[in-house]
Amino acid sequence: MARVTEANVHLAANTFTWLLEEYKEYQPCVAVIEDDQFVSICHSPYISPKAHIAGVDTLEGYRRRGYATAVASEWGVAVRELGQIPIYSTGLDNVASQGVAGKVGLVHYNSDHHFR
């Protein structure tokens, strides 16, 4: 596992291509490296003056290996090092995401709202 930097962002070239140009905007950003590429990442797609919201993504072939939990945990540490609060928001039906966030102590901020 590694924090995504200029020195290693090339490992996103075949997996999370948007990171090649945008990784600086989503810091902190943490990745699991396997097979010489990023296979799971946690980044900050939304940043406020006091908190960061987690964005977690794991390639389908690498799920159920604990990678999402690992990157979310390390991302939470990095956010706390900045003196900010690591939080997450997820859909009500995304039980896997809720489980990851709960395991690593991220603050639940919001879930999707649906009206009929």
C-alpha cells in the first residue's frame, strides 16, 4: 500500500486513468498496488475546511480481499494527520461500503435519499 504521489501515479495508467491528471486534487489518496498497478484506492473527492469525504474504489477482480478496508483506514489516518475529520457518504443499498467505513471508524455523514 502507498500514498499516491507524482513518483507512483503512473501505476494508475491501466486502472484508474483519471488519477493521472487529477491525483493532486484528491489528496490524500492511498492505493493498494498489485500486479504493478493500483487495484484499490481511497481519495478525497469532496473536501471542506474541516472534513474530507472518502471515495473508495476497488477493481472488480480484486474485491473481497480487504483492500477497500486497508485503503480507507490509511486514508483516514492521512486525513487526521491534516487535522481534519474523515467522513463518508454512501447509498442506503451499499452495505459493503457501510461495512468498510464502520470497520475503520469513519464518520457516517449521509446516505442517498430516495422519494416516491
